[in-house]
Amino acid sequence: MAKDYNADSIKVLKGLEPVRARPGMYTRTDSPLHVIQEVIDNSADEALAGHATQIGVRLCVDGSVRVSDDGRGIPVDLHPQEKEPTVVVVLTRLHAGGKFDKTSGEGAYAFSGGLHGVGVSVTNALATRLAVTVKRDGHIYEVVFADGGRVTKKLAVIGKCARKESGTTIQVWPDPVFFDSPKIPERELARLLRAKAVLLPGVTFRLEIERGDAVEEHVYCYQGGLVDYLSEQVPPDEALVPVFAGEAYADGSDGFAKGEGAAWAVTWAESGSFSESYVNLIPTLQGGTHEAGLRAGVFDAVKSFAEHHTLLPRGVQLRQEDVTGRMSFVLSTRLLDPQFQGQVKEKLNSREAVKLVSTMSRDPFEVWLNGHVAYGKAIAEMAAKAAANRLKSAQKTEKRKTSGVAVLPGKLSDAATDDPVIREIFLVEGDSAGGSAKQARDRETQAILPLRGKVMNSWETDPNALYANKEIHDIAVALGVERHRLGDHPDLTGLRYHKVRTFPPCC
């Protein structure tokens, strides 16, 4: 029997229990990479704010991951409302951190990837053990959590350091119960760290992997930033034009918050396209509104340039896909309060990002095009070619069929016999001539097809557009032969007449 529905039926999940009950609502569960990424993102945000230059990640043989930075260190003093050490609040409350207060300008982070405290507290919730070491104000502090966020070692001073030294080290032992595989995908982690190094020129990211008694080390530091990174993905010898790189940020007087904006690197290649985008250093694998803004800004600039230099053939109207279809880019956007699709932040949904990025990128790119006219013409010509191909594809017309069988033209007066060897068809000009020919023909072997007007010159017409002409369409259906090019071996198995005549006769 069903139990009574009363107050005892209601279960209240406290602290980090909701995360452990439904981990898929808060993070990816294929591997622990995303919960480790939350820790890395916090260190990267310290670098973005200008307070860290060294970030290290170490994969330990015992399955744990250690992330360290030389930032300011998570605060350790008592939180005024919670009456607990701030570092404990940050790691045990789903909605606690220094990234909420942005509009006032009083927050610790003006531009960050998400809600500091949500991400790293999820990491704590899904770990068997998590240890935090903080260097701050000449002291080294340590606090340890276990079994999903329970404090097992209270915050305490464990040593001293120089007063100018600061930073945070978090070591995590992910709980394998919550993940399909407990192993961190090393290549994906390396790619993530390299990308962050690209977005933070001058900041060094160090990946260390313990393999038995040996340690494998990889160091990522890009002084050239986005340009160097895009040039790796699209080598200069494959690019149509050199990489165009730029950045622009609002000053607070144009409707956007001060500091909001974007940095980008763009090029084109015949071989295809490559794209990567970030928002406040967070990789947006599924793109989003910031990418739409970059494409809109680039399209407007190219269209304006092409029209100013009269580079478009008559009748060709550019569309955005004509310009950006083969465009490769890396985009890094800064937003004061980004809105993502889902907790894993793989797609940006902020509507204002379209206008922000398009506004910031359009004018600088148009200036670049007009300063490098040869490159601008190459891009415009590529776009015009893509537009012409699109128009040809749109004009492609197939023969009308019903139930898979070609429908004979309504004006065709067909021959009675089914033997194509003795059948002949007369193509006559106009309905009047067609009526006269029908009266004089041999109905058993002769067919009449009246044609209206002047038939187009099929030699000068794109084969894909031939059937858009009704007369050519009707001739092809009546004959039972598909279109073909000169020199091809046409399929004549469906040929309905072995004799074709015209009236009046062709010269």
C-alpha cells in the first residue's frame, strides 16, 4: 500500500546534496574533466583580472588533480553573513562567490566565465576528498573536505611565507561513482590549457603528468595570442589572405558596460573553415550569439567594401553565408553578465552579444579592407563566386514526376505504336502549326509536340538550370532522355523516338 503523504514525505536536500543526487544537472559526467575545469577557470579568472601569471595543473598517479596559481588567494577571513571562513563558504555553497556583484563595480571580478562558487562547489560535491592551500598575508592556510563537501580538517595556519607571496592550490580526488570514466582525457585537458594560454598572452600554463616515478611536462605560453594560434590551425600557405586581428572594448558611453567587447583573429581558406570562441575565457564549443555577432560584423564590412568598389556582378546579392562560409576565426568576448545554455556553458545565449561583437568588429575590419584593397578584393571575389554558385543551385530544376514516372507533356499528341524504331516526333512552332500537323500526321507512327516561343540556347545555359525552361523540359520528357554534356555517353535506354523532326525545318 502507498504510504501516507504528509510532512515526513518531503525530503529536503541541504548544502551540496542536490549536486550528488543529480550530478548531470550541474556538470558533464563522462569524465571529471569539467569539474577540474571549474577550478582551472577560477585561476584563469585571477589572471584575467591581472593578478596571476603562473597556473599549473598536475595529474597525480593516485588519480587526484592539483591546480595552483599565484593569484591573490581565496579569502580566509570570516564571512560577515555566514560567520564561517570565506574559503569554506565558497567551496560549500552553490551560490556564493566574488562574481555576482558586477554592475556596481565593487565585485572582485568584473569579467568572469560564470558564478564563482557554483562551479568549484560542484567540484567539491563530487569529490571523495578536496584539499585547499592558500598563501595570503604572509601565512599558509589549509582546509580539507571529504565525502561531498564535509569539512574534515578545519581551516588552520600550517606555515609562513613571504608577505608578497600569494596564491591558491586546490587538490581534488574526483569520486569515480559519479563519472562514466574516472580518467581525465589528457589531450582534451592539454587543448584547454593551450587555448587559455592563447587568450591570456604572457600567462604561463604548465601541465604536469605523473607517470610512475617520472613527470611529463608541457608548458604553454603564447606571446602572439590569437594570431599565433589561428596561424597554427590555418597555415599561411593555405590562407587566402593574411590573418586580420583586432580588439575593441566599450568605454561605457555607447550603451555597453565599460570593458565589454571582443578580440578576434580572422582569415579565409579555400580548404574549409576553423572556428573557436570563448566568453570570459570559457570555451563555447557550440558557439552562440557572440559568433553570430562576429559573422554579422564581418559580412557588413565586406558587403560595404564590395559595393563601394563595384566588385559584385550584376544581379548578385551577397548573403552572410557567402562571406563567412569559408571564414576561420578565433573569438574571445568579454561580457559583464554572460548567460549560457546550461551549467556546462558550451553555448552563449546573451542576446546583447550579437550587437556588441558586430558593433566592435565591423568598423575595424572595414578599415583593414580599405587599407589592404588587394586582400579585400580577394575576399569579395570569393564571396561573389559563392553567391553565384548559390544562385545556380537554387535555379536547379528537375523533371516533374508523379509516382516516380515522368509525366508526358499535355500538348503532346503521341503515336499509337510502342515501337521506338518506327516512331517519329515532330517539334512544331506554336499551337496553330501543331493543329495543322495533327490533321496531316500518321497517328500510328507520328507524334506532334507544339512549342511556344523561342527555345533558349542550351549550349550557353547551366545544365542544372535547363529544366527551368518549360519547352526544354517538355522536349526531354517526350524524348525520354536526360540532359547530358557534349562528349558524354548518354543513357538512351528510355528513348521513345528514333526520329526527331522540326517544323519548320531547322537550318
